[in-house]
Amino acid sequence: MLCAAALDKQIHSGQPYAVKPMKELDKQNKERECKGCANLKKSLESMDIDQNALVQTTKKLGEEIRQWERKYTTLEKRSNDITAKMAGVLEVSGNLENINDQYSNTKLAKRFEDLYGNQWADLSEWLQENIEHVTELDRIKTLTCLMKLSYYECVSTADSQMRKFLFLDKNDMIPLPVEDPELFRLRRRNGQGVYTRTRVKQTIAKKTLNTAHANIFMETDDKDEVEKKLVEFFEEFIDICWLMTISHPRLLLNFDVVGKPYSGTIKERFKQYSCQDIVTDRSLSCGDILEVVWPSVELENEEGVCAKGDVITVQKGRDNTKAHSDKRRKSTRKIKDCESFKEDTITVQKEKTIIEGFNAKKNITSVGHEGGENCETVHGERNIIAVQEGDVDEFEEISLT
């Protein structure tokens, strides 16, 4: 008897074969089938069993995943609801900002930094190229002055609106944010309207640029282009200042560091701005702040710094003059005792330092010689000229009589 595979081969080869009933053939095939077919059949049956088990396991795991997803969605919704309620309470009190708010303090500070790095830098470069009669320092001082005027006008406008709303007189104190946080939250929300912001920035920009401080930039043939550039920058600057002023908690711009040493907490709030020329000011000490290029952004009550500013520091100040003067006075105390004198010319032959403490009368006379060289005539045999060890413009003539 042939197995099923052998019989199939015989049929397709065209060889004659005996036709038997199908039941008998199946029986014979089952009895005489080859080992390879049996093993293959067992493997297929085993794979079917494994596949069915995997399908069932996948269905079970899929259902568990969907259950966990439903639980996670429910918990996330509850968490967001609780967070929103907490944020609402803290936002009203000013202790927490909503990071999803496009006018949050963090985003306003970042926008203010970008204004300095982009539009202010472009404006300053354009003014340098097109208004050549204005020096770098005068240009920076004028821009800073106009920015201060704009910022303080924003503060004044916001406070004025609050007084009107509360029916307060001009000199009446406005309530503190901690006293009525809901009032300041409402002012912030209403002040962020497009119409209000547009009116504020246009009004303040026009008022600022009509002051005498802006005239230094208008002394040019291209006055219209200058005004266009200034308006474009200051309207953006004022818009940010207004949003900072009505923010809760309020953001402050710090200009009040001029004349102070660049050290301590000021270094934490400002970076040094590098000018093209050496900055000299004999009224300030070396390292003192001469001007604010860009103000720092700070929370009210000095609770933190949101963005650093830039300042110009003095490189040559009164310290340099004082040091030179101290050195000259110190050198003049080294008195030269001349052992021989001539009527017209004194030759220094021997030096001896005379101890300080002489009750001497001092007069200033110009000599202009180096130490140890011939000196001009002095009047009186007992007069001694103080010769500095190096080139000087002035010497002290001391009478020991």
C-alpha cells in the first residue's frame, strides 16, 4: 500500500493504479503514512494551539490596558480639576502664575529680553549708521531716558485708572495687592484687551517722542524715517511695559542703579555692557555704574529677578586722578638735600630723605625735570626743591626757615 504522498505522486505521473474506495484508502493512508507527514501535522497542530493561546492572552491584556487607560483618564481629569482650582486661588493671591497664560510673568520677561536682543539692537545700529553726529554714549543715554519716561508713564496711567475706578483722589493711596487681590486680577484681565493696549501704547509713545529728549535724533534730513523707527520700537516697548505694570504680581523695571558700584546684588541683576570707547567720568569712581542700557525685570518687593539688564560702568574715574595725586604728594615728600648751590643752577649732588613732620611752608612751582637732574633756580639759600622720581608737571618748594 502506498501512503497519500506516494499515491499522489503516482496519480500525477500518469502511472496506472488501482482504484479503491476512499474510506479504505484513508484507513490505509493513516496506517502507512510517512513519519515526516506525521511530524509536520503535529507541528501544525501545536502551532494552532499556541496561536490560539496568544490570541486569548492578547485579548485579555488589551482589555486590561483599556481598563487602566480609563482609570488614568479619570484620575487625570480629577487632578487637572484640583490643580485648576488651586491655581485659581493662588493666581488671585498673586502667589502662582498660570504657565498656559500668554501674558504670564515668565513669558513677558522672555518677550522683554527678546526685544532687547533684536529690536533694540537693530534700532541702535540703525541710529549709529544714520545719525553720525550722536556719540554711542549719548545715543544710549537718550534711548534710556525715553524708555524711563515711557515706563513711568505706564505706571502712572495704571494707577490713575485704578483711582478712577475706586473714586479716589489723586493723592489717595491705592490698596495693596495683598489687601484686595481680586481687584488687581480684574484690572489685569481688563487691561489685556486689544483696544486698551493699542490706545495706551499709541498715546504714551506719542507723548514720549514729543519731548525735548528725542530732539537729538530728529536733527537729520531723514526725520520721517527716524520717527518711524522710534515709534515702531517704543510701541512694542510700551506694550510690554503696560502688561508688566498691570500684571499680578506686578513686574518692575529697575533703572535706579546709576552711580552705584557694580558689585554685590547689582551683579546678580545686571551684566556689563561693552562700549566701543573707554568710558571716563571724573565724578564717579572706577567701576561705578554710569548708565543703564537695559533695565532688569524684577518682582515687586524685591522677591526675585526675572531677567537681567545691562549697565555701563566707568573705566576711568576719580580714583585714577586721586591715585595720581596721591602718588605725586608721596613723591614730593622725598626731599633732596642739595649740598652745593649755584645762583642760576642747582645741581643735585647728594640725596637724603628728610623725615616728615617739618613745620614747613609749601609753595607750588613748575619745574618739569626728571629726578636727579638739574633744577631751576630757587630763591633763598635754605630753600630745597622736592624732585619727583620721574617726569612731573609740578614740584613743591618747601621753606625750612
